[in-house]
Amino acid sequence: MVNEITGWSQMKSLKLSRLLVAGLFFLLVVILFTAHIIAEWFSIISVGQGIIGGRLDIPVTVMIYICDVFAITAVAALNKLLSNISKDEVFIEQNTLCLRIISWCCVMAGLTFTVFSLWRYEFLFAAFFAMFLGLVMRVLKNVFEKAVELKSENDFTI
Amino acid sequence: MAIIVNLDVMMAKRKISSNELAEKVGITAANLSILKTGKAKAVRFSTLDKICEVLECQPGDILEYEHE
């Protein structure tokens, strides 16, 4: 279906989303292999404070590794979700599971940021946003769960 | 579920096949199978009306309530 105002079709939009997800996956893989460089760069420019002092590059490297694993898992779930949508399978159990995985990944990343805010308080902002996104995804998952139930009821109404 | 669908019994009495009934009622054979096997979660009044009309019976002849 083509939007009359933008001329942008649903299929094109889906393709763009999948392209962006693939791009994000590539970026996350790059981050995984350059975590120590990013951590070193961060420890040089960081001027914040935390409860624990000392070297910052090792904790930040560990934090990037942990959060990157959660991010890659969430992106894989996002890819599966988009793949199902492109097959016209929207309100199915698997999509609810994907949203659940994404939600938990956000929450776990938020908790990781909270732990590493012992080194720098600014990580608390990242923790807040990750937790907030996790909550939004959780509500979305609840909506999907109900939609799956309603669709099943509709499908089995003769 | 406590509601039992006795469509098979009524169909046998009227000597009508599944495909014929599905065609006369205006539903797919797959949906009729869902109804017959008791997998259906709801039945529209319009469907029930048509089934009763084709099978010349009452809704009570098709549907039965049983204590679980």
C-alpha cells in the first residue's frame, strides 16, 4: 500500500527498518571488537566522579562488553520481529516473545549501567533511559499479548 | 469446555456431508471442521441460524451443556 502524501510504501518502510537493524548489528559488532579503544578514549575525556576512583578503562571495557551482548540479543530479536511482520505474521506468540526479550535486554543493560555508575555517576542517565525503554517495551509486549489472544478468539469464531 | 457440539450426530441423521453442509451454510470446510471438533471459541448467531436452517433442527440439537 502506497501513502498518497509521501509516496512511501509499507514494503519500502519495512525494508528500511531491516536495513537500519542490519546497520546497527554491524555497528555493535564493531563496538565489540573496539571496546578497549572506546574505553581508553572515554577514560581520557571523562571528567565526572564516582564512588570508586582509579582507572576507568577496565570497568568501561567490561561494561561495553556486557551491554553489547544485550544489545546484539535485542537487535537479533528485532530482526526476527521484522522478518515475521514481512511475512504478514504480526500477532503471533513469537513476536510477543521477541518484545519480551528486547524489554529484558533493556532492563539488564539498565542494571549494568547502574552498577558501573559506581565509577562514574553519569552512567545513571544511561541506566534511566535503558530502564525507561525497557518499561515501554514491556507495555508494548502486554499490548501484543492481548492482541494475540483477541486474534485467536476472532480466528476461532465461526 | 462444557459446551459440546453435536454437529456430527445431526449431520449423520440428515445424511449430509461436511463439504455439502459447509457450502450450504457459507463457511469453509476448515471452519466447519473447527466447529465439529469443538475447537471453536464462539459461534455467530448468523452461522447457527444457517446451520439450523440447513439441518432443519433447533440450536439445542447441535449444542449441549455438560457439567465439568
